[in-house]
Amino acid sequence: MVSKDVEIEPTATRVWVDGRIIFIELTDGRIIGFPADRFKILKNATGEQLKEVKLRLNGYALRWESLDEDITVPGIVAGKFQLS
């Protein structure tokens, strides 16, 4: 039996980029957007590079292959952003 107090880590069902804002849609329907410039590697990425983002690890992480950058979805939800 699973306790009701157990929190399930959020995962993303979709990711997209609009300008320099990255959006994720979570399994619970929430949509979260954050500025790419909050992350050192993404800050220097071109708009085209930003749009190459893919969901990985069953929606647990975002991956930019050409930039060699990974960001976890639970980290985004918790507001754990690198500061430039």
C-alpha cells in the first residue's frame, strides 16, 4: 500500500521553446516556463540550438545534445536554476 504522503517526482510530457523561454508541460497538466538565460550554457546558445531540446529519461530530464546540456525536470519545478 502506498502512503498518501509519498510525493511522486514530476515528469514532463512535452517541451518547447518560444523565443528564449523554455516551456515544459507536466504530467499533472501544469505548464512551467523559464528563461534560457538562467543557465550558463543555454545563455550562450542560439535560438536554433535552444529549439533542439528533447525529453529524456521518460520525461525526467531535458537534453540539448549539441550543447551537451541536461536539466532535470524536478529541479525546474523546484526552481533550482543556475544563476549566470
